Amino acid sequence: MKKLWQNDTLEELKNILLKDDWVKSIILIGSLANESIKIDFWSDIDIKIITSEAIASNYYEDTSWLNTLWNIFTIDKNHVGIYYTIRVCFDDFRCIDIVFITINENTNNIQIPKIYKILHNTIPNIENIIEKTSDNSYTWINIEWLKSFEKWFIHKSRVAITKVMRNDLIMAQHLTIDLARDCLVLQMNLRDIKFNTNIHRTWWYGNEIINEISLNAKNWKDILNHIKMYSDVFYKLLLELWIKNTNKKILKRYINKALIELK
């Protein structure tokens, strides 16, 4: 059996970070911290590193230090408040999610998932400032967001239909593919609500929607029929999400008008 990469990479990463005295704590989260989860090649490493704001900013701004692990293939960064997030994938497909958390003498709490392992720590009574959050927590979907999402779906549909009428099939297909993506977003929200989590390591629920979404369009008629098909799927999902007063009928009139004019 081929040896998995995670443990060796985690040790390499720790060795790099522990050269810096300002790295106060290294906390492992995610699947590697959960003994009930079987790790495979596709499992990534999720760690949180507690340090000062200046040090976190240095690691965040200049990510060349990650090249000592391997050649970076792709990297994504996000900074919100005291959390500096780096998501990196190397060209051998190893992936690491790193969150630098900045603290000072006034820090009262930091958010850590309820399942974690402390790999290194020099902070006295660190457990007192760790606020454990549920790995399965899910914020209930916002109805106002759904209404706004529907309006944006209608707008894209209307523009896509107009592009078909102008014989701009490239833009029409581009927008139509986006409508399919919107249907998938609603299906993912339904799945999250049903199971009260937005964390799905392996999952089957909702996959049947793929049978309702075809992207194979060869001409204007295919594109219009796809817009019609996606609107049916979209509004079916909206009804399951408790949005009943919709503009489906108006959208269908647009589609049918275009189909009649182009016959």
C-alpha cells in the first residue's frame, strides 16, 4: 500500500513554522484531526497558526516560504479580521489550508472547530480562549438572499434570450451555463438544510440533478430549450426552499416569444 503524503508534509510544515519564535500555537483541524475519518490521497491538511498580526501579515503577503515544501501550482488568499487564510495546492496535488490567527493581550477568544489537535503551543491556558464551533453548523438560508438570487437569475435569462435573438450564441451559451450553475447552488443549499451542515466530505444526496441539466447546445433552439429547462429546475428548487411568489410565468413568456419568432 502506497504511503500517504499528509504526515510527512505536516512535519515539514511544522519544522518551517517552528523556526519562528513568534509562532505561538499550531492547531490541526479537519479530517486529519478526526480519528473517525479515514484519510486518503485527496484529504488536505487544515491547520490554524496563532501568532502576532505583524508576523501573520508577513506570511500572508509573501508566500515564497511555501516553496520550500514543493512547487506551488495554485494559491488563494483571503483576509477577514484576525484571520489570514492561505489555500495552496502544489504541483503534485498536495493541498494545504492554512489560517493565521492574530492575537494580542486583549484577545478573548478564537474560533476553532470542536475537533482539533494542538501540535505546538506556548500560550498559557490556551483552552480558555478557544471558542469551539460545531463542524456541522449551518446558517439557515436567508429568504431575502433567495429573492435577490431569483431576480438575478431572471435578469441573466432575459439577457441570454436577447443574445439568442441577436444571433450572439457565444454570449447566450455563456449566460445559459451560468443559469445551470445557479440551479446547482440551490440544490447545494437544499442539501445543507436537509443535513444541517455545509461540510460534505463524501456525499450522494442531490446528485440526481445532474440528469436534469444538459450543457450540450448545438444551435439557437437548443440554447432556448436549455433556458426553459433550467428555469423549470430553478423554480422547482425555489419551491422546495419555501419561495412561492415567483416570476416564473413572465420568464416563460419571454422564452416562448423567442421560440415562436425564430421558427
